[in-house]
Amino acid sequence: MGQEHSEIVICMGSSCFSRGNKQALGIIKKYLKERGLEDIVLFRGSHCFGECEKGPVLLLNYQKHTQVTPDKVTDLLDAYFSGS
């Protein structure tokens, strides 16, 4: 991915939050900090994306990822930031 700016948006709607995004929030924050990505990645929460049945939902540069459970977050971020 290089040093370009990226955006991660995590759904904070009640369904996604209770189904794993509460834990994913901490995992993503830690991931960004440990890899020195905090200055080039905008990480923010958003209220419901309207796809509760497919949650937890996470957007990586506008690409929607569904059913992102806490155990899948690190692999997803690794793939994204390595350019895979």
C-alpha cells in the first residue's frame, strides 16, 4: 500500500457492535499503533450501514467487508496493507 492515506470505517450500530465490532475496535486501534499507521490511516466509526444481517461490517477505503469477526480482523488488515 505504500504511504498513501487510507480510511477504515467500522460500523458502530448495535447489531454489529454486539456481534464483534466492540472487540474489533480495539484490535484495529492496536494494529494501527503497532505498525505506525496512525498518521496515514483515518480510522472512524459510523452508525449502521444498513446491512445488519451481514455484520459485523467494516469498510476499507470504501470496500465493504461483511461478517468481519474479531478473529478475522488482523488477517484482513494484513492482506489490505500488504497489497494482496
